[in-house]
Amino acid sequence: MSKRPTPDPDGSGNTIPGTGYKDHGLSARAVDVKNVNTVLKYDSRLDPPYIILTSMPAP
């Protein structure tokens, strides 16, 4: 997978600088996204007894 800049959601075709952990590490900024699913899977063998699964949005 290659590093891709985060597109600006304003529709201008520009990208958002300073986003992406691969490029900016702990200095990366949060960006609002759509279509992310989060699911809690119960597993009584774990403590806490669940696993969090999230989907990753694609531009």
C-alpha cells in the first residue's frame, strides 16, 4: 500500500496537509470521514470481554 494524501472533503481537489500517521507520526491531525463501521464482538474468554473491529474508509 502506498502513502496517499488525504483529500480535502470540500470538493476542491486539494489535499489536507499534516494528516496520516505514516507521514507525520504523532503530529498527524484528525480528519472527519464517512462510512466507518465499528463493531463490538463479545468473547467471554477476554478481559474486557470484547474485541473492537473498525472498517477503514476509502476516498
